[in-house]
Amino acid sequence: MFLDTGIRIIDASWFILPAYFANSLPVNVSKIKELEWMGKPIDGNRKLLGHRILGDGKTWRGLFFGVAGGTIAGFIQQNTHLKAMLFLRSILHEPQLTLPHMSVELAFILSLGALLGDMVASFIKRQSSLKRGHPAPLLDQLDFVLGAVLASWFLLGEIDYPRFYVLIFITPAIHVLGNIMAWALKMKKKPW
Ligand code: CTP
Ligand code: MG
């Protein structure tokens, strides 16, 4: 039972990995001084119904490096698929374990979908009068997963619902655990 859950989590994580990279790279590249010139807001400072369309937190730099990074992650996954699978089989003693197929096309679509989902969430936040960076619990954590899975639907022609539910469940959990770990390592002031 435990192992079955574990295998489902591994399967879902392997599938969504490009989207995780796409979602976490923009904030890291935003700290690189040399790339500041690429940090123009995607909405060009435009407003809709009195609110910024997306806000200053959604830049061309983030979109470019997020999609590029996520696609590269998928390329690496494609080329290490068998090795990773055999490794997991041996350490978990699960000879039946398989990893979902990853391709560069799928990684690109997942990454683009992740960042479009993130942009849709910012649009909703701005229209709800929430300033850039203001927390919107669950929306902030799940926007990119929803975007990525929806986009993958166009390429794959189907949504693997059991995998999707696992992702909806583990993503906020990973977020909470990650923040607690960063706090424990004194990389963050608050554990949330
Ligand atoms: N980022 C970016 N371009 C993107 C997405 C993110 O440059 N397309 C960078 C921005 O520096 C942003 C940071 O990553 O501040 C964190 O992203 P996110 O939490 O999604 O943005 P917020 O600043 O919280 O803004 P919002 O309220 O719109 O979510
Ligand atoms: Mg945010």
C-alpha cells in the first residue's frame, strides 16, 4: 500500500518535473544583474478595468528562462529514462516500476503551460485587487500544475486523472515542506 503510493508519487513527479523547473527558475534568474535588461513586464505596464493585466512579477526574462530550463530538464529526462528507471527499480526492489515517457516536445508544452497558468493566476489576482506578491493560497501553488496538465492534454490527447490528483495533492505539500526546510536551514525568516 505504502509502496503503491510511493510509486504513484514517483510517476507523477517524473511527469511534472519540467513544469517544476519552469516554475522555479524565473525567481532565481530575476536575481542575476546581467539579465535585468530582459526583465520587462509581459503586460507592457498595460491595465484592464483599472488593474494591471499581470503586474511586474511576470517578465519576458522569466518566461524565456522558465521555458528553456524546463525543456532542457525534459531533454535530460529523455536521455536518462532507462537509467533512472533501472536505478529506482533496484533501490526500491520494484521490478515492475516504470517511469512515464518524457520527450522534448512534452517538456516544452509542460513548461509553457506552467508559465501560462502562472500568468492566468496573476491576472485573477490583479483583477481581485491583490498586489504583486500578495499570497493567494492554493492558487499560487497549483496554478502552474493546472496550466501544465491542461497544456499537455493538447499534445497527449488525454489527461491521466489519477496522476493529476496525485499532483494536486503533493504540490502544496512539497511547497509547505520546502518552506519549513528552508526555515530550518536559516535560508528563510518564517517557516511558511
Ligand atoms: N517571475 C518572472 N517572470 C515570470 C514569472 C515569475 O520574472 N513569468 C519572477 C518575478 O521576479 C516574480 C518571481 O519570479 O516576482 C516569483 O514569481 P511569482 O511568485 O509567480 O510572482 P509574484 O511576484 O508573487 O507575483 P504575483 O502576485 O503576480 O503572483
Ligand atoms: Mg506569487
